[in-house]
Amino acid sequence: MPLSKRYEFTLFYDVQNGNPNGDPDAGNLPRIDPETGHGLVTDVCLKRKVRNYVEIVKAGSPGYQIYVTEGAVLNEKHRLAYKAVRNDSSVETAKELDPATKNEATVLTRWMCANFYDIRAFGAVMSTGINCGQVRGPVQLGFARSIDPIVQQEVTITRMAVTSEKDAEKKDREMGRKHIVPYALYRVEGFVSAHLAEKTGFSNEDLELLWNALVNMFDHDRSASRGKMTARKLYVFEHSTALGNAPAHKLFDLISVSKKDPSRPARSFSEYEVTVNYSDIPDGVTLIEK
């Protein structure tokens, strides 16, 4: 069933002794706002984790394939739509394909939405080479930002082996570096549009899968470089209508977080206090804590 309500959400998650999102333009150091020192995590990074979770949970079930996967050739995924829509063997080898009519363009785009969860959710540009159009997704995320300034710490590590025989003539071990944030609590805000969900076919079932992914995605994305990452709080604002009952920024302002002891750096979530101003929640809006 298509969505009939608008949603906004706020997710708090933390990292301990890890790099939540390395910046390739800065030697893979944790991303940072240079003016304030606060840590940043891109929307692309978080969407990747949602995609990975859905891929694990649904395991390629019909309607739940993932469009953007590691090493994927996206045009070949577009070709699948043409194979399904056209009874034409030339589709198999054509380097470029375009819809023959406006109606076929609509059918191709709908096929992609129906078969790929991340297209239904986040949208996609599918007009390169083998053209399946463009889709604006109902689910949008902002950048996550740490509550406090972070420390980009470099840790030297040792590997008790060398890469090649030539290296072995000079040394018996390799030195390297890891980049970590000792601890940081991050906040990210997102939006779900019922209007755009109707266009892509994003359903209530898809929405519930999104909430589950946001809560559980870090448990299926472990690596030594990312340290311990944990979803702490997920707040969902549910409007009673598709257009919504209050501006998103006013709803986000109802949730605040503060450090219990500002005189010392935090090293755990228990050192923060998240406060919700329930008394100012507008009529027609329900706050759900996941």
C-alpha cells in the first residue's frame, strides 16, 4: 500500500575508536567541518549501509534487488528492464537504448522502481547509455554531524610481515597508520515524502524495512577500521496527512542533546542526555521512538 502520510526522522548513533566515514581527499581521515571541528558523515555513506542491510535481509527477493552494488555495471541493470518490456533480441547486445515512446519510458521506469528497493527509496539517474529515465526518491538523508567537535587521531600500527622478497632484504615488518575518532555521537535527519512515494511505489512495507535498516545496519557493517558503531535513538515524526502538519525544522528542534559534564570529553553515550519537548508537538503529528 502506498504511503498516505509524511514522515521526518532523527537518528542518533555513535562511534568508538573507529573511522565512521573517511575522506579520500584528506588521506582517509575522518570527515570534519574545518570551521567548527565537528565530524561529518555523508548521506551516501549511510545509504550504503541501508542498501547492505536490505540486501542481507531480503537476499534478492522479488522487488528487493539492490541497484547500486559494489562493482555493478548500472547499464546492465537498465538492460534488464528492456528485456522485460521488449520482445526484441537486439536488446541483448545494444550499447545504447532509448524508449520508443513516452508510454514505454514510463513502463521502463516503473519496472526499475518495482524491482529495486533503493531506486524506490532513494531515487536514481538511469539515463546514461541504456536509458530508463530518472527517479526522485521519497527518502532523503542529510549529512550526519557530531554533537561535539571530534579528534582525528592517527594510530601507528605494525604488521609482522612484509609485502615482497625485495622488502624482506631490508626489513622484517611493515609500519602503517589507522585513523580513528576516540568517541563521537552523531545526529542525522531525514525525510520521507508521501507524494514522491506514490510515484516510485514506495510502500508502508518498504518504510518499515527502512526503519529496521536504520536501527540494525551497523550490526551488519562491522570492520576494524570503523570501530564500534551503534544506533542509539531513532525518533520518527508521523504526520496525519500526506502534505504534513508542521514544518520539518520545527519538529527537529523539539529534540535536543547535551553533554552531562561539559568539562571533560565524552567517551560513551551515557555521558549525553537526549531531551524531547513533548509538550510542543503540533496537532496532527505523532512522535514514535524506535
